[in-house]
Amino acid sequence: MKFLQPHARHFVLVFGVISSIVTKDLSAQSTIGTGLVYGFGGSGGTGSALYPIQGQSFTVPSAFPILTSFSFLSGGVIDFQYKPTFQLFAWTGSVPIGAPIVNTVLNAYTTYNLGGVLTFSSNVPLIAGGSYVALLDLTGSLPSYSLAGFDSSDPHNYSGGNAVVWNKSAGWLSGQGVDMYFTANFATGSTVPEPTSLEMVILALSALGAIRKIQSRRRELPISIVT
């Protein structure tokens, strides 16, 4: 077996330090929401013609700041060719804040009939305890299409947010005590290095550069032959 050369060992060591800093454990999970199965409340909706943007506000669990997936239950038939746009914003309690954190077309989804599920999946770092709103742009879908929702009389009602809809005449409306059928999954950790971690990465890279510089100088030293 050939052993690593000194400079290779140094590189592996530094790379390991960097990897341990940037990569965090996302195994611990937390789920919020109302569920994605009919049977525990009166489903209903206003239709995409009246409210082309529909969604749900929510609160990020305090110890689980990474959003890994967000799913809605459909409340009507959707065009087979239609692909809705999922958007995620910070939320004031009445309107979205700034530019969308996520703005993507859902290419993979199973919402063709009543009770189908639309799911966004990715690792999105959010602020623990922060308020956000997940929205679906239903523009272009069948007029009867809407997300499934129910009122506050249902025992599965979610306390960390409310159903949210928008149209041109009324603007943003948030239903107090009314929720969409939804489920959101979160994880611990972070996929982005913290400022202190960035400093460690810089120091590790600087150390690697210094080692390589010393080794280069050693190779350039003149060789004296003693007779």
C-alpha cells in the first residue's frame, strides 16, 4: 500500500475541516400543518378565477430552521398541462415582504383530481420562529381549481398561521381561524456556514497555501556535494 505524500495528507486534513464546517446534520425532523387527507373538515375554495394566488402562512419551529418540503392538498380539478408556481415569502401577518425566497414551477406534482397533492421539496434556510407564507400561483388553471381548506371549527386547525388568498380588487386576505390543508417538514442544522465557520475556512486554506509554499522552496534549495 502506498501512503499519501506529506502535501496530500495536509490537503486531506484541511478538506476534512472545511467539509465538517459546511455540512451539517439534517436528520432531526419536525412537521407542522393540518394534514393532507380529507375527512376531518369541510373542504372548500373560491376557485382560481376569483383568487389566482392561494396559500398558507406559517411559523418556523424554533429548533428546526431548515424547510425541507411543503405540500398542499387540492380542492378541485386541475388542467393536466398546468404547472403551478410555488412561492415563499417572509410574512408581516397581512402581506408578503420583499422578493420571494423561493419562486419555482412545480414540474413534478400529482394534482390532477380532487385530493391530489402539490409538493415543493428543497432545503431552504429560514429564521427559527419567523413568520412566512407559502403560496401557489394558480393563474392559467381551470376556473374551478382551488386549494382545499376548512374553518376554525375543525379540531385539526393550525394555530401558527392562516389561509391566505389574493385578487386584484381585494388584495391580500388572511382568513383568521381558516387554514388550508397543508403539511410542512423542517430539519435542524444549516447548509450554509456561519460567519465564524467562514473564518475557520479561510484560516484552513491559508495554512494549506503556506505549507505548499514551504515545500516549493525546499525543492528549489541548491544541493551541495561534499568531497
